[in-house]
Amino acid sequence: MTKENSDVFFSNDAKSGESEEKGAVAMGTEKTEQDDKGTVKKSIYDILEEEIMKSDMKDADKAKKLSRLLNIRGKKVNIMLVGATGCGKSSTINAIFDMQVAEVGVGVDPETDCIAKYDLEKLTIWDTPGLGDGVENDKRITRDIIRKLNEKDENGDPLIDMVIVILDASSKDLGTSYDLINHVLIPCLGNDSAKERILIALNQADIAMKGNHWDSQKNEPDAVLKDFLKKKALSVQKRIKEGTGLDIRPICYCAGYKEEGGEQRKPYNLTKLFYYIVKFIPKEKRLVLADNINRDKDNWLHDDHEDDYKGKARSDFFDTLWFCVEDGISTGCEIGGNILGIPGKIVGGVIGGAAGAVKGFFEAIFG
């Protein structure tokens, strides 16, 4: 990049906002959109780009950091959802991500008879048909799952970044799901890879034990149901370990759903589920999740309070931020923990501003 061109590219024109406009063009960003409430939805990539552009670092350093950000922005995430019919895959998709393209089934027939593909911004959700509707049907679905898990991306890496197996916490019959996990998913991925690519989630915690122990006012299980769900998770964990040797602790949650003619149920423990999804996705791809998160604050209000899932999710995104703009920083002025709870990292300059922007981004969503 010549000096003349860099002066044009990085020019700071406060009145016209020319530098930010040019930066946006250079990064290939899109115009901001509004949600159904009229709130402007701004990409986290645009937020980080603006922090880089308005910093007082040298033009060469700006170019380097924008290049790294552009590389991260090009990353794609592919998530596969599997589970029995009626376990709540569609409601889970709609609750976590900013999409209303997956219809939540309320009848007795499966809603999908082939793997459905839902594309968001750099995020693809592969929603497999529900298992348990016939032996031959399950065999066909299993073959499709195996083929998809063995598919490679343009770089020759596995296409599917992670598999979320959704079980029905209210059901005693999980045999079909155990067969899929123990005899298909884990053998197909291999134990070492499966530890980082399979997430087990027990949905519909609110209707376990026939819904008799769900505190509707607090939107959480009472003590009796909490104990039941804990034992249910341990039982699932034991069955998988006995079958494969792999130790996976399931997450109990409620995706929230709308009963016909009734009120919308609020999600429970969705923050915990989202945190573990973030944790399992490679750090260079995590911003994709942030850019596609459901921005309905009500979805993130209730969890089991066993940990600070929102704070930990922000911390994991901060690792991606650090990966993006860490080089070239020689001095710092704040401890990372003051911004996002990251001990031991000194931040300042552009990364300090960007970290603050990331914190503000998630506070706008999580509250």
C-alpha cells in the first residue's frame, strides 16, 4: 500500500465519516439492519473495524489488523443438530440464533424428511430429521448423518464444526439417541475429536416429571426437579461412558416454546448452552456466533446460576479479539479483567477500545 493510498484509506474526517465508510467498503461489510422492533443491528465485525479505524496507531498497523479481521470475517461455522422426533431441535435453533426459518413442530408427524440447511451470516445450521419414526427411516437418516460428518470444506477440513445432540429430558426412552451417539457419532468422529465436537443437551426440562415441579413464576425447576435433572444428566453421562469410554456431561435446559393457544414459555439455561457452544467452536470462528445470536434479552434471563455463563462467553470472544489484533501492541494501560474478566492479559490502545466495544455488544444482548 502506497503512502498516498494509505492516506486516503485511513483519513480521519470527523465531519463526513469518510474513513469509516471507506473502511467498511474495504472490509466488505454490509449495511446495518433493523430488527422487528426497529433497533439497529450492527455487526460485531463492523464494531471492531471502527475501533481499529479511529485508533491513533500507524497506518501500517491499521492495515495489518484490518487484514487479520478480514481473515476472521471470512471464517464459516457449520453446526449439526440431531435428536429424536419432538425433542425440540427447531425451538432450540430459534431460541439461540437470530432466525425464524425453522418451524417448531406441534403435531405427531416429523416436520422434516431430509437434512434441512439454514444459512445465516457465515453460519449454517444442519437440522437432521427426527429419529424414532421407523427402523428403515432411522437407517436412511443415519446414513445421511454419516455422509455429512465425513464431508470436507474447501480447505480439506471437516465441514461440521460441532454436533449438538438434543435429548428429551422428560422421556425415559432414549435408546435411539444412545445408539446414535455410541455407535454412529463418536465412532465416526473418533474419541479425541468427539470430545471437542459433540455437545449433549437435555431439552424440555420444564416438562420433566410431568411438569409438576416447574416454578413458572421464577421460570426454573424447584429443588425436586433440579435433583431429578441432575440424576438424569449423570445417567446419560454414564451410559455414554460405558458405551464409548468418553466422558460427556449433558446440559439441562429449556428452549422455550409456545403451546397452541397458550403463552410463550421463556427459555431456561440457554446462556449455559450457548456458552458451551462458544467454547467448543475454534476461537478464530467465534465471532460468527456473536454476529448471529438471538438478540431477544428475554431468552438469556434465566439460568441455574452455577457459573457466570455470560461472563465466560464474553471471555471466550475476547480470546478471538486478542487473536485478531494482539500483534503490534507494545504497551498496555488496563488489566483485561477490568474489561472482560480475563486475568493476566494487559490491554491498551486499540484492543482496549475493542474489548470495551465487545463488552457493550454483549451487554446490549444479555443485559
